[in-house]
Amino acid sequence: TVEDIPATPDGRVDTAALEARLGPDVAAVMITNPNTCGLFERDLKRISDAVHAAGGYVYCDGANFNAIVGKVRPGDLG
């Protein structure tokens, strides 16, 4: 099943809510960066590390992928 993760008041991923939902039944997390509001996710590395530690994969939305190249090194995200 797909579950939405809530946003913080500033429009970014609520990392505490995400981390609370991670566990052995989570296969992957899909993240759009920049998000629908046009905001870059400041905690992308933290999110990626947490998902990987739980045994899941992180999928970045390809339509917005070009926007992060030059800001981050995607390989560093695992």
C-alpha cells in the first residue's frame, strides 16, 4: 500500500513522521525534489540514510531530477 507522509508547516517532508513509519515492511520511498511547491528538500541525505537503514530504496522523481544535479551529488545519496 502507498502511504503519504505529511509535510511540515514550511512545506517540506516531516522527517519525524517518515522515520516513525519506517520498518521492515517499507520497500521504498518516492520523493519529488524540488517538491510540488518548488521547494528543495533540505533533509534529503537524512531521509535517504533513514530509508536505507530500514532496508528500503529511495526513488527520486525523474521529472525534477535535473533540478537537483549541481546542488547535490546523487551518488552520495546511495
